[in-house]
Amino acid sequence: MNPSQIIVVKVGTSSLAQPETGKLALSTIAALVETLTKLRQLGYCVILVSSGAVGVGCSRLKLVERPKKIAVKQAIAAVGQGRLIRIYDDLFTALNQPIAQVLLTRRELMERSCYLNAKNTFDALFELGVIPIVNENDTVAIEELKFGDNDTLSALVATLVGADWLFILTDVDRLYSADPRTFPDAKPIKVVNSLELDNLQVKVGSKGSQWGTGGMSTKLTAARLATSAGITTVISHGKNPENLLKIIQGEEIGTKFEAQLKNDSARKRWIAYGLLPRGKLYLDQGAVKAISHKGKSLLAAGIIKVEGEFDALEAVQLCSDNGQEIARGIVNYSQEEINKIKGNHSEKIYDLLGYHGAETIVHRDNLVIY
């Protein structure tokens, strides 16, 4: 074992709550708390990404199902979050393990200075021997800036802190070729390498449990995101949190997604995973080749079509002419300006816009290739 490693553990509502009632499964939470405390005592830096605020709020307010309206859901999350963190604090305190509550929205990760500040805060908490407990700040998050589910949030947090492991604890013991609850002949999948992950054929339902928001599809998206940032990812059963130690020691439990080699900078990881793309630029074959194979910047001449509304210094997807995303980057011009100069050589930018701007639409330092 390497005690300097960083471990991010995401636990879903389906693992925290009893399926029949939606009430908290305290024995499972206690076992999770014991395991995470043990990992911390062994020298690992640990982050827990915990769902459950809305579920706990529903239970507290005696609601029989999760609300659909966003304002109501956010209000219930505000009721539930305090109760959830109190339960964690009571259990961790019994083991003399300090914790911290960290509530994030997508906006914190989109602003570079906030992104770095969040990383520094996590680093400081590790130095203090604290286990941060992370959730989306449901009370203030607006729909277009929501992570959507805590699987995505956990992968982004793991990327932010440069984690070695991401564990996604759920209500199945591993990934199957189909939902074993619906297809009894579904085959278990133990290990997935990066090549297999891109071509994985799995019948996944997007629907999660009655009380949760995720399904297996969001977990696969999180695995793709985390493994591409060099993080080994494991899907395992939430009712057996003690298995985390065994998995780190090499036992084949759950489904392990092997990490890709980490070869990009922290800034490029922020562009790839922290930012929310605001539009798309469709490129001709020459531009695709120059960016993908020659490490060039994107010039106006290579742009065929612009989609979306965005300002300069916002993120966009760079796509081939058939719509496949090949890269992501930060633009030097707004969508309105790019529409005026697309397809033209850089020396014509002044004539077309009436002022001097950057020669590149996306500089290679602000570009991440997929």
C-alpha cells in the first residue's frame, strides 16, 4: 500500500437509505465511517462524496416520494443536508475522526481561481487530517450549472485533487452486461481497460433508485472521466464498504476500470473537466488534422460552422464536420465574432472585425485533445 495516495469514495442514496422506507441505513453508514477512518489512520487522504440530502429531507418531512419541482427539491435538500452531516459527524466523532462539509456547485469549478482555491482547501484539509464530505450545493445550484448527479461530481472532485482511486458505491456488486434485476443472464464484468471502456456494450438503464438520481449510465460516464485523468475507478456494492481496503490490496471485488496514463497538465484537466462548454465549432479536415496530429492552435480558416451562444474566454467543443467532438478549448472570440471571421485567414481578422485581436481562435495551450 502507498499511504500517500488520495482516495475519493462516492456513496449513493441507494446505499445510504432503506429502499422500502427511504430512511437512513445506519448500520451501512457506520460501516462506511469505520472503513474511511481506518484508511485515514493508514495515511491515506480520503474524500467522501455523499448523496442523501434530499432523501433525508424527504424522510424528515414525511414525504413519500422525491419531489419533481426544483425549488421544492432545493428546499428539501436544505432540510436534509444539516441532518445528514450531523449523522456523519456523530459517527466520525465516536472514532475521533474530524470531518468537514464542502458544498460545491459547477460555478466553483468553472472559474480558474475558484478551482485552484478549492484544490488548496482540500489540500489543507488533508494536512489537518480531516475527511472532507462533499455534496452538491443543491440549495443554490441553478439547473444549467448543476452537476446532474453525484457520480459526475465525484469524478470531477477526484480529478481536481489528483486522486489515485475513485470508488463508486452503489446498489449492485459490480458492472454487468445488462441490469441483473431485469436480465437474469447478465454477465459480470470484472476489469475494464481504457480501450474496452470506449467500446463497452452494456444495456444500462438511466433510472436510478426511487430515492436517487443516477443510474449505471452516469457511473460509466464518471468512470470515463476519471480514468482519462489517470484515476483507477471501481464500482462496488455500497452495503459492503469494508471491501475498499481489500480492493486497494489487490482483491478482485466489484468492477475495476484501469486508469489511463496521466500526461496532461492541471490546467488542461481543468479545461477538459471543470468547464462547461457553451457552444460548438465545426472544423474542416485540415483543421482537425492540424489540432489532433500536429499540436497546432485553431485558426479561423479551419472553422466551417458555429453553434451556441458564448463570449470570449468561454469553453467550446471542437468537432469534426460530422459532429464528433475531437477537442475542447477556451476561445479568444465570441460566437458573434467567430461567425464573421470563420473560413478566413488570420490576416483578414482586422478587416472583418475592425480591430486587432488574437491570431488564433483557440491557442494550443488552451486546448485539450480527446
